[in-house]
Amino acid sequence: MLKNIVNVFNNPYLTSELESILNVDARKGKLRIEYTLDTGHFWLEPHVDMPEKLPSFLIYLSKDADSYKWGTVLDDKDKHYVGQAPYKSNTGLMFCAGKNTWHGFREQNIRGVRKNLSINYVTKDWR
């Protein structure tokens, strides 16, 4: 399955489409995929992604009963709550790093496992 995901995100047609939609050259980046499992007492402080990250995709995978509460929280430049992405298995969100792209996860006790795929294209300066 991971090989299929890699093939899709490394497809030149997709990277070209991302370039035209987002005005970011994903072809200059390298694919980075992270599988995250969050459980128990968890939070993620509001943050902006590093500029070395080009387009970012967060794909939600959990089907737990409480998973509807687990969407990424979006904040404005002053870190005030704007909204929350709906968490539903096999959906997600996409964004590009920027100084006003604050996001995180409000502190809560996760009953079950919050499973996500984080897919990024990163520049050669990525650590």
C-alpha cells in the first residue's frame, strides 16, 4: 500500500498539477511520509510548518467512535481559533507552509488511536 502512495505522490502529472494550483514547485522537493499514532492525553501546540516543507497533506485514517473530535484546529495569525477540519476516515486537508498557516490540536484525552498520514514534499534543506 505504501508503495502505491509513493507512486501517486511522485507522479510527474500530480506534481505538475500541484505546481499550477499552489504556485509551489513540488518537483524540486523530495517526498516525506510519516504515519502518526496519537493516543491518551495528547495535544499539539499551534504552529506553522517550516519553510522547507512545500505542500503538506494530512490524511485522516481512524474510524474510532470519538474520531469526529480529532480534526486539525486552524488558527488565525494571532493564534485565535478559526475552525476545525472535520475528521473523517479517508479525508484530510492540504496546505502550504506560510507565516499565517497556524494549526495544531487542542488538548484532549484520545480514547482509541488517532491515525494519520502526513505527506509532505520537502526541500533539499530539510534536516
